[in-house]
Amino acid sequence: MITSTTDPRPADFADVRATNLAVVLRFVREHAPCSRADIAASTGLNKATVSSLVADLIDRRLVRETGLTENRVGRPATMLVLDGSPYAAIGIEVNVDYITAVAVDLSGERLLSWRRSFPGAAGTAGQAMATVAGIVRRVVTRMAKEERQVLGLTVGVPGLVGVDGTVRIAPNLGWRDADLCGDLTKALRDPGFPVQVDNDANLAALAEHRFGPYAGTANLVYLTGEIGVGAGVILDGRLRRGGQGYGGEIGHIQLDPFGAECRCGRLGCLEAVAGIGAVLEHAAISPAEVEIELDEVVRLARAGDARTLALLSSVGHNLGKGVALMTNLLNPEVVILGGYYVPLAPWLLPSVEAETRGRTIAPDTGGCRVVASTLGYGAAALGGAARVLDSVDSGRLPRIS
Ligand SMILES: [Zn+2]
């Protein structure tokens, strides 16, 4: 069986020094507090090399020393932990009804978290880009006041995003071939940090893989529970995007050929019968009212309202059909339901689980658990920041300023 891991593998990269710096940085991230001797013993790098690499990481303020350990055999060792205090990674999620912005430091500590309602479906890609640019400028100004260098920005969008950062199709936003990455970079006037655009489900999966309670799980699927439904797929420890980056569009798999019309124009797509739109009373509800209406659904479900419980059970069964596609095809260890599914999870999960069990050929659903996300509505934005940190971990280290 061919597997890949996230273990340090220096031979994978051309630039040995940068690679080794990244190996040491990842080791400290995963094992801090740890000593130089721990790093040498686990990575196979010799002690002199480790000392030199650690000195470099300390110069870049990516790692710092913290006191001595006492309960060890032999000489006490100076322990190392992640620093990263002069840095920030920014993630932004643009969705149909809101924009979320998150900034974290190198260790993933949240520096800010903003959310505002946003009539995404009513405007153009250009208008959304201008709004995002304005938010980025405010975040960057705030980070500059804290004397932090921005390492990068990733914007998440609910749609097909090409490898060049062009949004090919975002059906729920009504965008086609929007060069969000290029236009945003121009609007920010060469910001001095990399700007990337990615699919929202991919980013939310990265957030779960780095920060969630199932962090490090090698085979993990995240399902966005927004107006649209998309899957972020991590297999063997890596995000899988497919040939052109368009994988994971589970929301447009047809569950019912006679079902409700989807915003993509097809009939009975999973997101039309199991997305949050299938739960809400009003199909054309204004974006800001989604949460208010969901609160009402939760209130009715808690009160045992029969119609609401039947509706949630039906949506849960439809969603379970989608989850079973994943369990049969990918055998994930965990499927995480995000977004608006989270407040509804107590009522959705029993029927999701029953449907998944009934449709998965492997015994015990192949060991798959279905759970609700604990990262909140900001998961994709947090994942945007995680993608920036991932690129630091893989060797794109900030220059010494
Ligand atoms: Zn569709």
C-alpha cells in the first residue's frame, strides 16, 4: 500500500537548507517544548546542523528558547518553543451571506476574528473584491500597529477555484471566471505578501486538520453547511484537489432526478435537498435573515414541533446519502459537518448516521464517525490562515527584516 505521511522528509526538496529549516520548525511545532538534542535524535540531522538551523530560526523569531528542563538524565537542556510573535497569517471567507476575516500568529493563536453580513449573491465579483480589499487593508493596518509582518493571505470562496486563483464558477454567488486573486493583488497594490484564493471547503478541511479536535487525522472530510454544500477532502494527510482543483463538489451530485431545482440549474442536487436552503421556510430569504430563521428552526425543534422534526429528519437522510458516497468512495475516519449544520446537528446527526450506516458496504461504516464542527462559522477563514502557515511549514520562511 502506498502511503504518504507528514513526517520530516528532507530528500523531497531541492533547497536543503530551507528544507531542513522547515523540518526543524515543524518538529518544534509538534513537539514543543523540546531540546536541540530531541530534534537531532528524531530528525537524523547532526547536532551541529541542528544548532545552526535553530540559531537561524531564532534570528527569524520563529522559535525561541524557554528556560531549562531539570528532570533529564545528564546536563539540563535549553528548551525550544514556537515564537512567531512578529508574524500574522490572514484568512478571509466570502460567502453568500457573510464575510469572515481571521488573523492568527504562527502558533495559531487568534489575533482577530471579524464577521459581517454581506449580500454576496446580490452583487458582482468586482464589488465583493473591493469589499475584501477594504477588509484586508484594515486587518493589515491593525497587524502593523502590533508590529507584525503579514506572512500571507488566503481568500476562501464557495465555488470552483483554478490553480491560478481564478474563480471559474461560484453558482451561489453568480460569479464566472472572476480573477479574484489577480484583481485583489492589484487592488492591494503589491502588498508584499502572497495572496491566494481557494475553495471554502478545502480551507475548512485544512482548518480542521490543523486546529480542530480531529487535528492530524489522516483521512478527514469536511462538509460545508452553507447555502451551498461542498467537501474538503484530506486523504493520507494531504488535501486532495483533483486534476484542476475542482474536486469535492458533492453538492452537485444528483440525489433526486425529480427534486428541487439547484442554483446550478440542475435538478435534485444534494445541496438543493440537503443544503440549508432545504431547511429554511423561505427559499428567497434575505441573507441577513438566515441566522434568525435558523434560530427559529432550532427553537421549534427543541420544543418538539412535529413538522420541524420531520423536516430535519428528511434533510438528515438526504445528507446521509451524500456522506455514504464519501464513506464508500474514500473511507474517511471522520466526516465533519460545518457551517449552519452545526446548530442543527443534534437533530440531523441521528438520520445522517442511520442513512450512512445503511448505505455503506463496509461494516461499521468503515470506522467513520460523523461529527459537528467546533470551529464555528469562521472555519474557512481560519483555514485560509492555516494554508499560509502550511506554506511556512513547507519551507517558505519569512525573510529576516
Ligand atoms: Zn447543483
